[in-house]
Amino acid sequence: MVDAQSSENLTRLVLTPNRSMSWHLNKCLIAVVSLWMGLIALGIAMVGAWPVLPFLGLELATLWGGLWYTCWKLRIQEVISTFPIGRFDWSAEFDSRKRDCPGNAAV
């Protein structure tokens, strides 16, 4: 997504990645996957193959970690500033206004 801000002396472009799912929807996805995989693992454990249960926890922890890292990385935005003399400035920064990822302080 591109957000353009313009004034007399400065043009500023803010580039942010698309966010198709919020952290709340990611938690819902984790809950659905946990329920589905838990039912499958419970059926397998009842047949006698109980050693699959620790791997269920490992898979769910990996899923949670990957979704959290992705949500955290999507907070990075690129800022391109252009000046009338032909000079431009580029920076990458975290957008502290986004509060939907874990690890953000509540305002």
C-alpha cells in the first residue's frame, strides 16, 4: 500500500506491505488448526500411537511462531522523501501505531 503526502517543500511516500489477516484472525486460524489436529492426534493416540502427541505441540508452536513473526515483520514500512532540489531520502522503520500484533504496548 502506498500513502503519498505532499507539501510545498517535501513529498513523502510511505510504503507498507499488504496485511490480509490481523493478529486476531491469525489466532482464530491457530484455534481451528489446533482443534482439527488435536482430534486427529487423539484418534491416533487412542489406537496406541501416543508418541504423536508431543509432535502436535511442536507443530502448533511452530505455526504460532511463524504467524507471529510474519505479523511482526509486516509492521515495517519504507519512507521515501523527495526534496525540490532533486535529493531524496529513504528509510525503513517500524510503524508503532499498529497495535494488532503481539508485543505492542497498549496505548
